[in-house]
Amino acid sequence: MQEALAASERKFRTLAENLPNHLARYTIDGRTVYLNPKLETLLGYRTDEVAGRTPTQIFPDGRYAEYESRILETARTGNDSQIELSIVVEDGTQLAHHIDCVAERDDTGAVVSVLVIGHDITQRRRAEVDLRMAASVFQAAGEAIVITDPTGVVLKANPAFTQITDYDFADIDGHNLFELDNAAYAGIQAALEQDGSWLGEISCSRKSGESFIQRLSIAAVNDENADVIQYVCIFSDISQAKRHEAQLEYIAHHDVLTGLANRMLLTARLDEAAEKAHRAGRLLGVLFIDIDGFKSVNDRLGHQVGDQALVQMAQRMIASLRDTDTVARIGGDEFVILLPDLSDVAGCEMSASRLLKAIAEPIDVEGYRFALSASIGIALYPEHGDDADSLLRRADEAMYAAKRNGRSQYVFCSDDSRNGLHLDSSRVYRLRLALEQNQIEVHYQPIVDLATGRVVKAEALARWRDPERGLVLPSEFIPLAEDSGIIHAIGDRVFSLALDVAEAWNKLCPDGGKRRISVNRSPREFLDPDGVDNWIAQLDERGGCIGHMLSVEITENLLLDDRPKVLCQLAKLRSAGMTIAIDDFGTGFSSLAYLKKFAIDDLKIDRSFIVDITDDPSDRTIVESVIVMARHLGLCLIAEGVETEAQASLLTSAGCDYAQGYLYARPMPAKEFLDFVVAAETGALGVVA
Ligand code: C2E
Ligand code: CA
Ligand code: CA
């Protein structure tokens, strides 16, 4: 019997010592009888060190109190019990143990000891936590997660999948994911087979058919033999982000106020266009546009009005160009236009003229009405540069040349279009305002027929009736008007007022006499992109042959510039019945022989020759020879600045036809002039009668 017991005890030890589990035996009052080696290692005590002591005696900090009470409970009730214990070991790691307490009985069935078996379930617990975590991620993820078998058949899909695609799990359960949207997934499967994963953006459709962009990543899950057992597909709807990205992209390349391309986009397009022009052997026009005097709009009417004006400018520019042209805003009032695919310079000039015209239309903003003009500098590829930088720089230089030339015009880039000069924009603004508020008026200076003493002609001379400064003479504002381009509008105004007076004069003295009012037209005005069309249109509006009552005074130097543009304008004026007079003759570079080439009617000998005509024999000789040659050429002569009777009689005897000067009258307002001519007429007739 003893032997049998000892044998069974040995068997137990052998088993206990080789068991991978922890094993211990306690007396029914909880005192340690035996710890197997594994448990000894875990606790850090050998059996002989702790035999006869209860767990709480061994560990007085109470960490095994629960453990001990289970042992005692099993001993008392005889029922097996389990407990899960979390044990913190020496190095601080936390281990999870499942512990079974089993009552050991003697032959009578009385509990004699308690056997405790512990399993380390740390791994299992961790795996469970991982799984729980994975499950909750799967459920709660914002990304759609679909798990498929190696062929793509859907095994699982999370709620986000439904949210994004509108497909319920039931819709796709057992279906092949890749076949849901063949087009979208094309090629992906092949890549998966090769690489085991795929990452990218695809466009696919929701259940409703609406398409969206997904960022998709697919990874293969392999078993220990490296065979694919599943695919995990994770994707999110990035349509919104894409839209946002596109918006950012748009903002980075466009001007917020006008929606036009900004400098960045312009430069890119310019390089691209130059490249294309090179390949096609065509021209590319680069127009640098600066709105004249724009600062004063901002200063006087506020930025809001200024901004609105810029928006209107932008719209007009777009409207006056081809779809293939690019309009960019690169600074406050600076625009750049690309005209690709030009066959010749004329096409470029046409666009520039159209732009000038479109910009000059009156602008209505918030109850204000005003007109602006622009200066345009033009550089051409390949003539003036072959990259964005140099083309823009050259066009910019040409723009400054346009400003210096009098604004409101376009200028092609050339080598002398460098060094800039700025105009006083507040003076320009005042002048523009003066024009709008009808402060520009015209005075008329009679021109007398020396043979009869009758007033048969008059010169229209511009005046600015400034409410602050009084009457301002042309020397003060004509140069500014020319520099700023306002001269075109002033010329039109003077012309129209002169027409009124010509008509009135004709009505007052309806005797069929040949009367003419001459109007000055400065060289700048011949640069008007519209040429003389405005003047001709005004004549047409009045009907009849009012053109025969007008003359246009030009300077002789204008004729040195024998561009077809100038000659064509002169021809148009003449065919409308007007005569052409050379103003200030003798001060320029031309000779009478040279003038013969042109269709000129009158010569006005400059005042500087008349002043000393009675005292200076050489001046007298010059004037006399001019008179002889002019007669020979069939030109009519008018002496300017005649102030004395002596001058008048000398000119009369030399054969001069007409005289103008303070001797007869100073320039005077329209009404005074008309009274003057009526009085002179009756006086002169009286003499005859
Ligand atoms: P201009 O064409 O040579 O005009 C004649 C100028 O001589 C006028 O000066 C006139 O007042 C002045 N004058 C006339 N008789 C005498 C005289 O006996 N003695 C003196 N000392 N001066 C006399 P004004 O009106 O100051 O005009 C100056 C210039 O302004 C004009 O010279 C003309 O070139 C320009 N101008 C005037 N009105 C216009 C216009 O409507 N358009 C353009 N483009 N230029 C204009
Ligand atoms: Ca004149
Ligand atoms: Ca003159």
C-alpha cells in the first residue's frame, strides 16, 4: 500500500516536472506542498523554500489573495473552480494565466489537498485583444474595407463600404469585387498577382451610377506557404479632396478678382505657345497692357470701383479676342495677352486695335461713368525673344514706349523702347474729367482775305475753362493730352464744336461764299487706331457738304513720316471735302519741293518769320520767295501772327492771300466770333457798295 502510494507519487512528480503548465499542490488550509519547476521559475522560489507557507505568507503584498481564497474554497466545497489571474513578473511584463483548482480526495472522498494547474494564456488574450481591435477598426473605419478571397469574391465588407458606395453588404456578398466595376478595376488583378499589392486612384461608380474617385490599396494576406488566402481592399472617397485640390490648383494659377490667368499660368502658357509657334513656324504675339492713369481711379473713386472697372476690362478683353488667346492679369492694372498662331504682324495689330477700342468704351460702375485708355507694348516671337522672360520684358519695355508716345496706343518693341518716363497721373485725371464735364471749349480766330479784307476763314483753337484756374491755353494742356492719349477725345470734341460753328456761320451768311474753319490735328492724333473715322462719321451725321467748310491743319513734319497710315488719313479727309493746311510752315524740315508730293491746299507761314518782316531783310526775302514758290505750286498762303498794319501791307504787296493775327482779332468764343463775322461782313459789304 505504501509502495503503491510512493509509486503514484513518483508518477505524479514525473508528470508534473515535465508538464508545460504550472502546477502546485496545497494543503486544504492553503499551505504549499509542491511547486513544479516551471512554477518555481515563475515565482522565483523553490518548493523547499516556501513549503508549509500559504501564498499570502509568501507574497504579503496580497497579490495572491484571490488565488489563495479559491484554493481554500475548493478545499472547503470540494468543487473545482477556475480563476483568471494577471501576474506581473520581475521584469514588469504582465502575464495572463488561467488557473484550475482541483480537489484531491482520499478513499473516503474527503478532500485532502488541492491541486492547482495554471496555463499561460497571455498569447491568447493578446490575440483576442488584437482581434477585437481589428473588428472595431473594421466596423468604425472611415475607409471602406472589403475582404475577398484570392479570386476577388467578397467575404466581408464594413459599414463604410456601404456608406461610400451605397451598396449593402447583401448586394455584393459572394460577388466578385473586381467584376462590380470592370472598367475601374481593369489591370489591377494582374498587378496583384504579380506584386501582391496595389495602390492608386481609380474612378468607379456608386450603386446609383454616380462616379467618384477612390484611393485604393489592396494587399494580399498570405498563409505560411506564401499562398494568397485573402485580399484586403481599403479605399476612401477622395472626390472631395480632389475637388479641393483642383480648387487650390485653380487659385494658384488664377487671379482671384478677374478669374484670368495669373503670372504663373501665363509663364507656363507662354513657354508652351513659343514652343508650338516654333514647330508650326508661326508668330506669337505678346501684348503687355497697362491701363493709363488707373491709379487715379482707385484714388478718387475708391478701390471697389477700381476693382469693378478691372473686372469689366478683363471681360472686354476676353470678348474682343479669339478663344485660343490667353488673357492674364499680372499686376494691379497690368494685363498680358498671348496671341498664338499668327501668320503676320497685321493680325497682331488688328487685335491690339480691337483691344484699345474695347478698353476705351465708357465704364459704368456704381453710378460713375468714366472712360479709360490703355498703353500696349507688343513683342513678337521669334523676333524679339524666344522665352517667356525675354518676351515679357521686351513687351513691357515697348509698353513704356507707348506711354511715352502719348498713351492710348500700341507700340511694337524696338531697340529704342527702353528708358521710361512717367506722367503725372493726377493732372491726366483732371484733364480727363475736364473733358467729361465739358470744360474744353473752342475759341475762333478770324482769318482775313488780304485782297478784300473779308473774314473768310477762322482757326478753331482749344481752350480749357478750368473752374479753379480760369481759361487755360493749349500750351498748358495739349502736350499733356498728347502724352496721355486724351488728345484723341479732345480732337473729336473740338471738331464737333467747330462743325456747330461752321453750320451757324453758313446760316448767318447764306451768300454761298467759300468759308472754312480750320481745325488742328497733331501728329499724335494720326496714331489713333481709328484714324480719321470719327471725324468722317461726324461729317456724315450732319449730312450735306459740311466737309467743304472745314480745313485741317497739320505740321509739316508729319509728312516726313510717310507711312501709308498717315497718307491714307489725309486722303480720307480730302475726299470728304476738307482742305489740308501746313501749319507753322518754315519751322520744320520740309521744303516746298518736298511738299509738292502731297495733296496740300494751304501753307501757313509761321509767326516767327512775320514778326521781323518789316525790319529784317532776310526774313522778308524768305517770306517773299515762299510766296512766289507757293503760287507756282498752286498753294494758298496764310500769314500767321500778323500784328501790325505795316506787316499786313507788306504781305499784301508780296502777294500773300490771307492773314491771321491780333491785328484783326484775337481768338474768341463761338458766339462772339459769330457776332464778329456778321458785323465784319456787313461792314465789308458796305465798303463794296
Ligand atoms: P497754332 O496752330 O500755331 O495756333 C496759333 C496760335 O497763335 C494760337 O495760340 C493763337 O492764339 C496764336 N496767335 C494768333 N495770332 C497771334 C498774334 O498775332 N500774335 C501772337 N503772339 N500769337 C497769335 P494758342 O491758341 O495758344 O494755340 C497754341 C497751339 O495749340 C496752336 O498753335 C496749336 O498748335 C495748338 N492747338 C490749339 N488748339 C488745338 C486743337 O484743338 N488741337 C490740337 N491738336 N492742337 C491745338
Ligand atoms: Ca494751327
Ligand atoms: Ca500756327
